[in-house]
Amino acid sequence: MSDVEDFEFVFLGGGKGGKSLAIELAKAGHRVAVIERGMIGGSCINVACIPTKALIRSARVANVANEAAAYGVHVERAQVDMPAVRDRVGRVVQGLVDINLAGFKAAGFDLILGTGRFTGPRTLEVKLNDGGVRMLRGDRVYINTGTHADVPQVPGLRESSPLTHVEALQLTEVPTHLVVIGGGYIGLEMAQSFRRLGSKVTVLQREARVAIREDSDVSQLIAESFANEGIDIQTNAKISSVSGTSGQSVKVLLEGGRCVHGSHILVATGRVPNTADIGLEVAGVEVDQRGIVKVDDVLQTTAAGVYAIGEVAGTPMFTHASFDDFRVLSSQLKGGSKSTRGRQIPYAMFIEPELGRIGMNEAEAEQKGVKVRIAKLSMTSVPRARTNTDTRGFMKLLVAVDSDQILGFTMLGSEAGEIVSTVQIAMLGKLPYTVLRDAPLAHPTIAEGLNLLCAVVPARGA
């Protein structure tokens, strides 16, 4: 048995929140170890946010070329070089990996490449990637293992060797006909991207509409926009079985007798926490029925001295949310009071028209019994959207009935992911919506639409 090495702080996994805290602590002179299986910088950089958005950018460029005539510019139809697309994505990823690795080295923590599991309270065994074993003990241990794509237990699905977003990023050919299982954020982003790269695309959504967490008007407009691009969305599509091999030929049999044939199949039906087989039970760390680590509002687990960070702790599955977990943990170590209680996490979905949201939407307000005033503005009313010939979508604001407090904002339209931050800052500052209504926002910008949106908020008591 290897001797146990003692550290002040040990991190199992190097995702955004964990690596940020590890760097801060190491720079402050603490003895820190980070156990990482191999994704330097975490999944966001390697297989999630960064590479998928790089792929989306290539797809958008292809789409701009194909729609250039609408702007009075005539070019040949885009010819997609999929190996070159993959290589560009790889370069983007490698550049950020290099930056992270340099940051790790500068911080001075012990980066241990291998697979770790608990063998007792705050004690871990690491099977090193290059052979051998190390035993670590931490005064504090942080679980930062993230999640992985779920592949449902559908007859024949796993045997068909389906793609997830990870394998889709490595394709060197444009699928002839991509069948996407799942109409959530990942499924929709991948569906539109591959359609624009040249694939025929079918989306199979088990629910009655896509983007099921959003208001129905959002789902409806997304479906219409996708249909206009030639993407076939089939809702209430419950899969009975799958046969064939992805990359060659697949057949998806649906309940009711419908059948969909394709060349490739991509699964985007949710994510599973990486908590199996890492010894949580011997560490005294409890998980819920989904396998997510149970934590309180300062991310403390059920085991003394053990914390969890990011998706594995049930934090919303966004890199910026994981980074806010870092802020919570850093604050606690410094005697601060920051917690996860009551925080609001914005997000964006990088389809076109783009989706951005912060706070409640109409459906959530109704479920919670919160009375709201609702203002909605078509993007056709925003001058910059007209100059861009991109007037799809709308802005929607929820304001309290008895005050001018902003409770939520949803936007489906050009630059929504940027505009949502403006509203978020107003909400963080507890500013009334009238501040956005009366601010002299630059003309013509998309943000100027907030002036117009707030001008149509119903009066109190109306």
C-alpha cells in the first residue's frame, strides 16, 4: 500500500469551479492537489461549451454564405469541408487547454492525472494514467466530477453505437441524415448546426413540444424557425426500438408504428452525474435518486470536510454556474456569507434565433402563483433587427404587479445571449424596469429594444 500524502485541499475533478478554487488556494500558498482523468481545463473546454460553440460558428458561416443573396451579395453555395471544421474546433480547444495548463503550472498545485475514488473519509486512491497508485488525504475535499451524456435504455439504442455531442464533434463527414433524439438545448443546437452543414435532420422529441422548460410561445417559434430551415421535428415521439449502426444506417421505430430511417443517430436526452463507483458511500457522502451529491446552500455534503461543485452537486449545467460555486466556496473560506440561496442563473441557447433567459418565465410564475405584468415586443419593432434582416423572435419582460421590480426576462432573437446580461444587471441592482425604459440606450442597437419593451409594460392595476 502506498503511503498516504497529506494535503490541505484535494479536488476530485478539474472542472470550472474546482480548478478556479484550486488555483486561488495554491497561489495563496496552500498545499493543493487536483485529480483529473485527462480533460485539462474540464469538460466545458474539451467537449462541451467551447467546441460545440465553435462548431455552431462554422455552421452559421455556412448559413450566411447560403443566404447571402438576400443581402444583395451573390456567392457560390457553401461547400463544407468537415475535416477542416473538425480541425478548427480542435485548434480552438487546444489553445484553451494550453492556457489552462500554463495557469495550473503557474499556480503550483499538484496536478495528478489519473482516476480517483474514495477509500475512506477524505481519503482517495488515485490510479495514475501512466501506471502506479497514489493515496491522498485532504483536510478538505471537493468533488468536481461533472456529468456525462445519458443514453436511455431503449432496445437496440446502445448497440447502434449512437453519437453524443462528444463524438459528433469528431465527425469527418457530414451525416447524410442525422436523427437527433431529444429536443432540449443540446439536441436543438446540434440539429440546426448539422442541418446548416448539409445534413438532412430529424428531431425526435418525447414531449409535446421542444424546449419544454420554456414558455409555449418560445417552443412554437423555435419549431417554426427549424421547419423553415428544413428540419423535421416530430413531437410525442416515443421510441420503441432502434436497429442498425450509426454511421452506416439506422432505423428508429416509434410507438404507433411510425419509423424513421437515418445514417447517423445522436442522443441528447439529458446528463448523468459522475458519482457511480467513486466510493462515495465509504466517504459518508450521500446522493439523491438521480445520483446527484446532496449539498446545503454552501455546497457542504453530508460528510464533514467534503464539498461538491458544479453539475455533480445539482448546480445548473452551465460553466458560469459552476464558477459561481467557486465564489461561494471562496467566500466561505474567507469568512464570507455568500451562498447559493436565491441566486438566479442566466443562460443562452445558441440556436438562431438565439434564446436568452434570466429569472421566471410565464409558466413558472403561474406555477408559483406569482402575479405579474407582462410586456412582449416583436423583434420586428427593433430597428437594428430590421437593418440586419433578422426580425425573428421577441422580447418578453415579467414585472411584479405591486412594484416595478423585474422578475424575469426571456428573449428569442438576434444577440439574445448578450442582451440578457443587461437585464440581469438591472435585476441584481434591484432597479425598477423604468430605468431600462428611460435609459438613453445607443441607436441602432439590439439593446435599444429594451427601451421599447419596457415602454409597453402594463400600468399597475391595469
